[in-house]
Amino acid sequence: MKMMMMPWMRVLLAAWLLATHVEGMVRHYKFNVVAKRTNRLCSTKPIVTVNGRFPGPTVYAREDDTVLVKVVNHVSYNVSIHWHGVRQLRTGWADGPAYITQCPIQPGQVYTYNFTLTGQRGTLLWHAHILWLRATVHGALIILPRLGVPYPFPTPHKEKVIVLAEWWKSDVEAVIDEAMKSGGAPNVSDAHTINSRPGPVANCPQGGYKLAVRPGKTYMLRIINAALNEELFFKIARHQLTVVEVDAAYVKPLRTNAIVVGPGQTTTALLTANHTTGMYLITTSTFMDSPIRIDNVTATATLHYVGTPEASPAVPTATPPPNATWVAESFVGSLRSLNTNTYPARVPLEIDHSLFFTIGLGVNPCATCTSGFRVAADFNNISFVMPHTALLSAHYYNTTGVFTDDFPAKPLIEFNYTGTQPTNVNTMNGTRLYRLPYNSTVQLVLQDTGMIAPENHPIHLHGFNFFVVGRGLGNFDRFEDPRKFNLVDPVERNTIGVPSGGWAAIRFRADNPGVWFMHCHLEVHTTWGLKMAFVVDDGEGPDQSVLPPPSDLPKC
Ligand SMILES: *[C@@H]1O[C@H](CO)[C@@H](O)[C@H](O)[C@H]1NC(C)=O
Ligand SMILES: *[C@@H]1O[C@H](CO)[C@@H](O)[C@H](O)[C@H]1NC(C)=O
Ligand SMILES: *[C@@H]1O[C@H](CO)[C@@H](O)[C@H](O)[C@H]1NC(C)=O
Ligand SMILES: *[C@@H]1O[C@H](CO)[C@@H](O)[C@H](O)[C@H]1NC(C)=O
Ligand SMILES: *[C@@H]1O[C@H](CO)[C@@H](O)[C@H](O)[C@H]1NC(C)=O
Ligand SMILES: *[C@@H]1O[C@H](CO)[C@@H](O)[C@H](O)[C@H]1NC(C)=O
Ligand SMILES: *[C@@H]1O[C@H](CO)[C@@H](O)[C@H](O)[C@H]1NC(C)=O
Ligand SMILES: *[C@@H]1O[C@H](CO)[C@@H](O)[C@H](O)[C@H]1NC(C)=O
Ligand SMILES: *[C@@H]1O[C@H](CO)[C@@H](O)[C@H](O)[C@H]1NC(C)=O
Ligand SMILES: *[C@@H]1O[C@H](CO)[C@@H](O)[C@H](O)[C@H]1NC(C)=O
Ligand SMILES: *[C@@H]1O[C@H](CO)[C@@H](O)[C@H](O)[C@H]1NC(C)=O
Ligand SMILES: [Cu+2]
């Protein structure tokens, strides 16, 4: 039966919609962190999961909603969960990186993450933020627009979450432990997965993920790279993708044959099923433009037009070679903020703190390592040393001796960053933070170096989105390059790939008090020390200070 909408009903509905806009809903989720044996991927070893699922459950909410996730730790590891890309305005206690904003949730303990989604809409992900658990402890976090607010593009017929990941036959903690003992690089993964399936790979006959489509319809693909150590290409045979949003910020529609998505990054793209029938291969493969060992196994899925016989061969597609810098750069460099009146790009134009951080690898002597040395990684030659208690608590309670706030604004020793590397490749240690006054503006140039090897590093900043005002190859030229900055509609993100042997310049406003981690999202580099944190002081206004910690915040 169809109900007639009387005028008074419209008024009530409008009033109700307005109310929901302001208030938002409270969404409750329960995450049981449990070990689960999986017979997928030709391996029956137990993996750490949320609710026994890989990938874990999708968290759905709308802009302005409050999300409460009760995490119960049933495994023998310490656990913490990060809501990657969520601004966490004043609620750093819910951000998740272990020993940065909270102590871990220990075996048997419970912690409820409590945060509100403000000023963001799109695809994000959640993942474990301790050890290497995020290999299997991850899932999608979808922020829908407020009720009644349309997307700034035609409404798709359906939405599909596509989680890309890496798979190890061995226990991932054994992989990184082995590397830390030896001092060298950890084993690469054995396969990539698309929604938990690698597709047919050597010695493991198994079907891949199937994406069923109807001719003529448009689908929204919410693509997430949840891999630990690899940036990935994603392609569909004979179909183009129209990218409309990255990292939960709308972009100008961008048509492309292939996307590149770094770990921690998300890309929402529209796919029009413009053929009438058939099966088309979907591929994901590694992007790595430096001579470093990678997992070179391509994961495959199929785009399946309904009615096409299952046994039909899929139309193949050529994956970009791993060193296809041109494919990656042309995609990443073409993304622009939507920048409309409704979704403006508020790029800081005046800069209070102009920072320059090098990104490098190094090698330190290590008496206990089988090789006698250990690979390290750093910003400005400082390998970050993890504290034994949460930095945010130390900041909030004014505890001394946990960190210093003397992180250098520029390298202590300047050299030709992309030229001949210094003969001394040792790094320094420190738990050093950079302090920012509330609401100050920051420009940060991230400069890759040739130390050990140039490499593309996906750098992630917690607590903020930033604008990528410029990127380039070679050394950043502080006189010439700023002239070419895009201060009008640069892409807004939370993670950016700094080009191999190049630089990226980002800008953000420090309008979120707390302690905010910044690190390479290649987990191996984070483990080696490619991390630091900003401490943003409280402002003087009533809504400009870190909220008090929740009563169930785990203790160290
Ligand atoms: C969540 O945090 C808000 C403050 O941001 C607080 O008012 C609310 O009571 C908290 N909810 C729970 C269930 O702790
Ligand atoms: C790493 O790879 C080597 C060589 O294939 C293998 O011997 C070793 O067992 C692997 N380590 C782990 C933890 O799987
Ligand atoms: C479908 O779209 C792709 C990409 O735009 C194009 O190459 C192809 O020719 C189109 N196919 C049909 C049947 O229209
Ligand atoms: C992938 O890497 C393995 C081992 O590193 C190598 O033997 C193989 O030839 C590579 N395959 C391709 C297609 O490059
Ligand atoms: C990419 O790798 C291939 C195969 O190793 C090599 O032949 C080619 O020269 C490389 N291209 C670039 C631009 O480095
Ligand atoms: C920490 O120091 C600041 C500034 O001196 C002060 O305002 C705040 O009350 C102190 N916090 C605690 C918990 O002592
Ligand atoms: C830095 O090294 C590069 C590559 O070797 C070289 O082309 C450039 O001239 C050097 N720059 C300076 C200022 O020495
Ligand atoms: C890095 O720090 C180490 C240890 O203090 C020092 O020996 C080395 O010269 C520094 N390198 C650079 C490039 O600053
Ligand atoms: C840095 O820390 C590591 C481990 O914490 C230690 O082995 C090493 O000696 C330290 N290096 C310096 C230069 O302090
Ligand atoms: C932050 O600074 C900007 C520019 O100076 C100003 O317009 C804005 O009102 C400030 N915001 C807050 C919350 O103080
Ligand atoms: C878990 O975290 C607590 C608190 O930081 C720490 O004391 C303990 O050693 C950790 N356990 C393991 C197995 O690392
Ligand atoms: Cu890195």
C-alpha cells in the first residue's frame, strides 16, 4: 500500500530530517577479537580476526553520527584499533595507535571506542594499530552523507566494498619477529587478496571474488588498500573507472583505466557496466618503482554480467608492470578536490610552521642481530623509539620524561638528498615530537632520500586531512617549487605517496588538539622507526581542548 504524503507530514519529516542532521545517531558495534582457523587460501593456520571474519565487519554510519565500538580482546596479543582517517576532533583517546593515544587492550580486556564523524563522508578503513596484526584485523568504515543529502554525482545502482590485502602463509608476527632478530628485511607476502580471495594462484586452485553486475547499471566501488607493505594497482578489463572520492573527501570526477592505492588509502570509483554480457578480469598487483623484493603475485577477481555462464573465460587485462611510475604518477597527480561551495577546499594560505622532513632508511650496528646490523628508517634521521606509556596521556597529565618536543623542523645535516648518499648511514634514536599551537597552519615538505634506496613512501597523518599542494622528482627547490603549488583545488587526503627520489608538500591547519601520529604506512618502515608525532596544544576557547579520557581507557 502506498501512503499519501499530507503537507503536515512533509513539515514533520523536514523537521525530523533537520533534527537528525544536527544530532546524528548513535551506532553500536561489538568487535570480538578472536583467533580463527581459515580453510581459505590453502592454509589452515589460525589468524587474528574481528568476529571471526576476514576482512572484518563493515562499520556503517552517517556524517554527524556517533560510533561506539566495544572491543573485547580474546587473543593472546595486545590489541588496539585505529579508525583510519577519522578526524577524532578532541577525541584522540579513540584514535587507536598503541602507545601514542592509548595503552593496548590487553588479553581479556575491553575498551569502547567513542567518536563522532564530523565534516567527512566517504570510504575509510579501520585496522589494528599494534604489531603486524592489521594484516588480518581490518575492515571498511563507510561514512554515508547525512540523511537526505545526495552524493555530488549520480546515485549509483549499488555500492560494493572491495578490500585489497596481502596474505602470508606464515604467522605475520613470526615474519616480523624473524626480521627483527636478523636485522634485515622481512619476508614478502605470498599472495594478494580481493575481498579475502587471491583468485587462482600457483598450487592453490581456488575461485576468486565475483562482482555481479547488470548491463547498463552503475556501481560504486569502495576500494580499500588494507595491505601491510604494498601499494597496489587496481584494474578491470575493458572498463573504465570514474574516481569520485579518495580518503573520504570528494574529488573532481576522474576517468581512468587503472588506479593506484597505497596502504591506508581508499578510492571510491563509479563503474558503469556498459557491456551486455561476459566475464571481465579484475586485477590487483604491486606498484614498486625501486629495486626491492616484492610480492609479485597478481590477485584476480571477475566482473560477472548476470546471465553469463560461469564457465566462460574472463576477458584478460594487462597489469601495469611493478615499476610503472608513469601510471601511478599520472593517476595520483590528476586528483583534484571537488572544491564547490558545498565542499570547499580550505587550503591554508598563510603558513605559521614551515617544516622539511627527510624520509630515509639507515643501518645501525646491532650486537644481537645475526647480521651484526639492523636496518632502520627515519624522518630527519631520527628513528622513533616507542614509549612504554601513551603519549597522549603523558601530554594530558603533563607527565615528564616520556617524550621531548624538540623534533627538528629541518634536517640537522643537509646533503644532496637525491644525490650521492652520505657514507655514514647511521640514524639517531628518540621519542621526539613537534609542538604546534592550536589553529596554527603547517606546510610540511616530505623529501625522499636515496639513503640505502629511494622508495615511494605512503605517509599517513592521524587527526587531520591535509592538502597535497605539490609533488615532484629530485630535491625540493624552496624557491622555484612553491611557485607551482596548487592552492586552489589540491587533493585532500590523509595518506600520500611521496614519490621515489622525490618530494611532496602538504598543508594543514592544526585545529585538533592532542597527540597525532605520522608514519609511513608500509608497516615494515613503521616498525623500523619511520614515525613521529605532533603535539597540538589546547586552544583557549570552550571547544578547543582535548576531552577528558574515557573511564575505561586501558592502562599500561
Ligand atoms: C561518548 O563520548 C561523549 C563525549 O564525546 C559522551 O558524552 C558520551 O557519554 C560517551 N558515550 C559513552 C557510551 O561513553
Ligand atoms: C621466510 O622465508 C624463508 C625463505 O623462504 C623461510 O625459510 C622462512 O621460514 C620464512 N620465515 C617465516 C617466518 O615464514
Ligand atoms: C565501455 O567503456 C569502455 C571504457 O570507457 C570502452 O572502452 C568500451 O568501448 C565501452 N564498451 C561499450 C560496449 O560501449
Ligand atoms: C616473482 O618473483 C619470484 C621470486 O622473487 C621470481 O622467481 C619470479 O620470476 C617473479 N615473477 C615475475 C612474473 O616477475
Ligand atoms: C621496468 O622493469 C622492466 C623489467 O625489469 C625493465 O625492463 C624496464 O626498463 C623498467 N622500466 C623503468 C622505467 O625502470
Ligand atoms: C597541565 O599543564 C597545563 C598548562 O600548564 C595546565 O593547564 C593543565 O591543567 C595541566 N594538566 C594537568 C592534568 O595537570
Ligand atoms: C645532487 O645530485 C644529483 C644526482 O647526482 C645531481 O644531478 C645534482 O647536480 C646534485 N645537486 C647538487 C646541488 O649538488
Ligand atoms: C644521523 O645520525 C647519526 C647518529 O647520530 C649520525 O652519525 C649521522 O651522521 C646522521 N646522519 C645524517 C644524514 O644526519
Ligand atoms: C637506538 O636504540 C636501539 C634500540 O632501542 C639501541 O640498540 C641503539 O644502540 C640505539 N642507538 C643509539 C645511537 O642510541
Ligand atoms: C583559526 O584561524 C583562522 C585564520 O586565522 C580563523 O579564521 C579561525 O576563526 C580560527 N579558528 C578557530 C577555531 O580559532
Ligand atoms: C601488553 O601491554 C602491556 C602494557 O603496555 C605490557 O606491559 C605488556 O608487556 C604487553 N604484552 C606483550 C605480550 O607485549
Ligand atoms: Cu615507507
